[in-house]
Amino acid sequence: MKRTLTGIAALASLLATDALAADLPMWPYTKAPVYAAPFNWTGFYVGGNLGYSFGRSNDASTLTSNAGTALFASSGNSNLNGVIGGGQIGYNWQVQSFVFGIEADIEGSNEKGNRIFTCSSCEPPAAVALLTPVAIEQKIDWFGSVRARAGAAVSPMFLLYATGGLAYGQVDTNEKIGGPVLFSAPTTINAGWTAGAGVEGAIGGGWTARLEYLYVDLGKVNGSFVTAIPALGGGVIVSTYSSHITDNVVRFGINYKFSGPVVARY
């Protein structure tokens, strides 16, 4: 009898425990949040870009007779605007939130423009020869740069940076003097400087996207054209130009960084 009572008490205790557990609320299971590690900017990268450039030529031109007499001097600006596109390659180092690097890029360009002036002060027979205005046409064929970059990771995935360094590019100059004939000067490759700033963000899978502005100064291109003028009795007119070439570049770029997984998840 004692054993029976003991068994009944044990069974009652077990049933009571199960009933109490059944009355307890079911707490919802919450999955641990996925943690995204900050983007590490250290590493080698390559990419491409596309944009628009607002170039400018600040030109000073003179016309001189075959006898060396100055006939006319003119100065003025022309816009050399157009679409640009190219590629870049570089390497970054990150120390805490600070990022330092070096980058080289090369751009193809269709930037071009012209400036037209007339020899209003020329006296005959030069004035007769120059009934058609003088037109100087210039084009930036391509340009590139080698620049340092320095900035800060303002959030785990975004970088603000400044950049500056060496710039170089090719400028073509043509001119029409007193008629439809187009004269071409030798192609000029100039070296200068550039500075700018940008913002870049990680977009996943090793890829980053950026928006960048650069001011480019290619210095001065100089040259001259010699035109035979029948009205001068077989004489010539020499046109000399000196043009300061600058550029304002706005471009969007995509880079791929070769440094393993960009974001660790666990």
C-alpha cells in the first residue's frame, strides 16, 4: 500500500509539472542579427569611369607680316567641352579610419571648341587678304594623371577623399586664316597638375562606386602658322598663339578591389 501511494504521488507531481509548463507563454525565437564588418579599403583596385568635362582655352594670338611688322593682337577664351571616359588603377592603405593611396588614370576625350576674331586694325593690303575672320580651333584628345589620395572612412562603407598630383594631356590646334584652308600645328603633349575630391562607397562583392571632381591645368600650348597671301604680292602672314588649357572634370566610376571578401558575415 505504501508503494502504491508513493507511485501515485510521483505521477501527480509529474503531471503537475507538465501542466505548469503548458501554461507558460511561448517566447518567440529571435535569430541573432547578422553583423557586417566595416569595409577594409586596403588593397589593389582597377576600374572604369565616364563623365563630362568643361575645358577652357585662354588664348592670346598675334598676326605678323612677313616683314616682321605686328598687324594685330587678340586675346579671348573658348570653351572646350565634351564627354570623357577611361580607366583607373590604384592601391589604398587604411589605418583605422584614415585611408591613403595612389592612383593613375587615362581618359579619352572629345572636348573641343573654337575662337574667332578679325584683324580690325589691319591696313591694306593685309585687310584685303583677311576679309574672312581668323578661327583658331582646339581639341583635347586625351589626358591622364598620377595622383595621391587621402581621406577618411566617414561610415563603415563610405570614404570621403581629396586627391592631387601630376596631369598630362594632348592638345591639337588648327587655324583658318583669311580663307577656307585649315592649317594644323604639331600635336602638343603638355604636363601640368590636378587637384580634386570625391566620395566612394562599397556596393558589395568587392565593388565600389564613386563620384569625383578634378580640376586639371595643362599649362600653355604654343605654336604658329604661316599663310601665303596673294594680296601681299607673294608675302606671308604669321599667326602666333599661346593658349592656357584648363579643365573641370566630373565623372562617375566603378572599381573592383582585389583583397578577398569585402564584408564578413557571421
